[in-house]
Amino acid sequence: MRLIIASCALLGGCALISPLPDMRTASDRARELSPKCSGAPESATAQALTPSMVESVEPAYSYVSSGPVDRQARLRGARIHLRPAGPQSREALQRGLECHEVSVLLGRTGSASDDPYALDNVWLDISVDSEGDGFVVLVRTESLADAKLVLDRARRFVGHRA
């Protein structure tokens, strides 16, 4: 043990990875992120929260090793492709969607039955990437049942196009 501590001190520190799962609840995570949402503009999420701005929805998968050569696909949620809508950064869009999720989880905003960006009592990992002149929003969760619900909601959300 002393050797590990000495090695960490000589190397300038060690990253300790806990073997224990994250036990924070969705509300805990929302409360942690909430202070970062005080200045988030509502316009940052308007594009993603408008069904007509969605080009397409597809399942989001992760792949896990299921043997020495095989990999197995696991449904994790939805990939939501957004049309371009003026100048906006992916970072602003991601923060806006995270703050939308925080607002729903903390009861500040009601959750629509087809909202793919927030589930009651479930923390969703939301990430945004640029794709051409639009964006792809990746909404993921660990639970298969919740992943199916996110994908179903995203498909219903797109069905509400005007």
C-alpha cells in the first residue's frame, strides 16, 4: 500500500476508479447540475423541443464483448437527428437539453408523454454532436426498459410534426 501511495505522489497523482456503482438518484444528479442552468437560454432547446425540427430518429446502441471475437449490440436509447436552425453551438444545445431534463426532474416543468429528453425519476445521459449543418442528440440510459421508452417517445415526438 505504501508503494502505491509513494508511486502516486511521484507521478503527480493517481486517478482512483471506484468499483462501486454510482448510487446517486436522478434527483440528486438534477440538483447537482441545477446551478449551471440559471443562465441557460431557453432558445438553446427550442430547436430540439420542436418536432418539425427533427429529421429522423434511430435506435442508439452500445456494443459489448460477448466472447473472444463476438460483440453484442445493446439498445441504449435514441439518436435524434435535428435539422439546422441558425447559428448555435452543440455545447449550448447540450446544456439546454440537460437543463430541460433538470427542470422536469425537479418538477419545475411538466413532462410531456412523448418528451424523449426527460423521464420521471430516471437520469438520461444526453450528448450532442455536430453532423453536417445539423446536430445529432444521443439520449442514453443503462436500463433496457428505459432505453425502449426513450426510443418510443422519440418516435412519437417526431409523429407530432405540423
